[in-house]
Amino acid sequence: MSDSSTSSLAWPVHPYPWQLSDWQHLVQQIAAKKLPHALMIAGPKGIGKRHLADALAQLLLCVSPIEGTPCGRCRGCELNKSQTHPDLLWLEPEEAGKAIKVDQVRDLTESLGKTAQQGGYKLVIIEPAEAMNGNAANALLKSLEEPAANTLLILVTHAPSAVLPTIRSRCQMRKLPMPRTEQVLHWLSPLVVGSNITPDALLVAARGAPLTALSLLQGDALEQREQTLQQFVRLTLGQISAIEVAANWHGGEVIALVEWLLGLLHSVARWRAGANDPQIALTPVEWRERISNLNLPLLHRYIEKILVSKRQLLSGANPNKQLLLEELLLDWGALLRASTNRAMASGH
């Protein structure tokens, strides 16, 4: 278990422009004393779910908030500013990409059994909630079934369906959608000043997720993303082998690569079904020609297989990442061949 020192360093945390309606609803719940004891904030990666959890925690731990904003002067605000509030707890994997363990949850439930040191709310932010293994999730159930007074558990998740149904059913769900493009571009435009990329191009690369777009501006993230795409294009065109690509990819963040591949394939599926997709529009013509006869049912089965691989990586099972990538990339070649054969057999 970690404390608020791992949360956003900014103080106070203000909701992003695309979160204002959700924020107003939460502020109304606080005013009406109708806040649940457990809240699940769900939605795509890169839209600021944890940020919203931070903002809510800071507001609830303020003794005298002013119009839905922390006052900045009370003891609660002073402790939050210095990242030392004893009643704000974090539960997250000890290592990125690993599971949240049962012992971490037991430590947490012991802390929840004690009275709030500042006499107000006790808050726990669990992120990502889907990282709790089965034993950890079951250990948390007691706190959800018998909540202490003035306690709020905020579960942040990219994949609510991967959280145990018994946990989900005891939380009030807030599903945050992908923000509207024009709203994000308005927010993103001043942040790209001085860079050599337009906000539109950046947002396409980030698949619409504003915080992902922001992270791509840092270091050589955009160049790496472009290199990854080029390697996948060359693999599709038969210019490089699956083993070579897997060796190149193995050095990177494998879960991030798998998520990137899933995003690209979802775009491919939409494009094959007749929808316009800005990401596909930016790819080489010869690549689009090569995937133009992809068999949709086979593609969907391939996407399912990648989702299973992603769950393996997140479960803490620690599969051999090089072999996992090789198998997925070899399967892509098999999918292309099978699609071509089916197209030829049907006369297309």
C-alpha cells in the first residue's frame, strides 16, 4: 500500500474540461450527503480517471471547501499540499504491470478499521482495480460489505469487466467516455506550441486519449510509436520476419505494445467494416491494400487471442514475453494467409 505521494503532485487538482459534468454530479452528491461508500471510475486509458479521483479526494479532505474547490488553508489542505495526509491511502501494484496482492489489501483493511486521524473522511484510491488478484479482491469484499462510516473507496479501472462482479456490484459506477475531439483539441492546442506536430496529428496518434497525447510529446515517444508501426507494416508486407519484430519489440514495454497493437487492430476492424478511421488513413497505401481482404471473423478471433495474452501479462503469471510476442506476430502472418486463401476461394 502506498500513500498519496504517488498521486498527482499538482495542488489543488482541478477536473479536466471534459470531466466537468461528472464533477458537478459528484459535488452535488457530497452536498446532499449521498456519496456512496465505494465508487468505481471506469473508462478508456489516458482520459484522466485517476486525476478525477485525486480531485475528489482533495475536496473531501478539505474542512471548509469553497464552491466545490478545496479552501487551501485548512489543516486537511495543508497536509494534502505536502503529500502527507494520513487519511488518504493508495493501493496499487508494488511493481508496474504486476498484481495487487492479498497482503496489501489486508494491510489496507486494518488501516480502514481505525478512526480517521483528522476526524473527517478516510479515503482509499485503488488503481488499477483490475490488478487485484482473486484473493486480494475477496479480501477487499469485507470492507465493501461492512463499510466504516465516512469511508470512501475509489476504484479506478480501465477494464471494469476484469474486476470481480462481487466487487463491481458493491460500487456505484461512473463510466467516463472518451472526450469529444473538439474539446480535447482546444485543451491540447496550447500544449503543442513549439513542437513540430499539430494537435490533430497528436490526437490521432493517441487514439483520442488526451493524456496519452500529452505523454507522446515527451522524449522520443512519438518516434518510437512510428518505428513500431513501420515494423508492423514491414511484417505485413513480408519485408521482415515475426521473429525479428518480436526481438525489436521485446526491449520495450510489452503491455504497452500489446495495447497499441489492440488499438491498431480495432481501427483495422472498423475500417474493414466500412467506417472511416483517421489512423488507417495515415498508413501506407500498400499496407492498406494488403489488409483489404482481411477476413473479419478471423480478425475478431485474433483480437480475442491478443486480449487473452494481455490478461496473462497483467495477471502476474509472468509468461515468456519474447515467445508471447513471437506467437502473436506469427499468428498475424497466418491470419493474412488464411484471409487471402478465403478471398481467392470465393473469387474476390
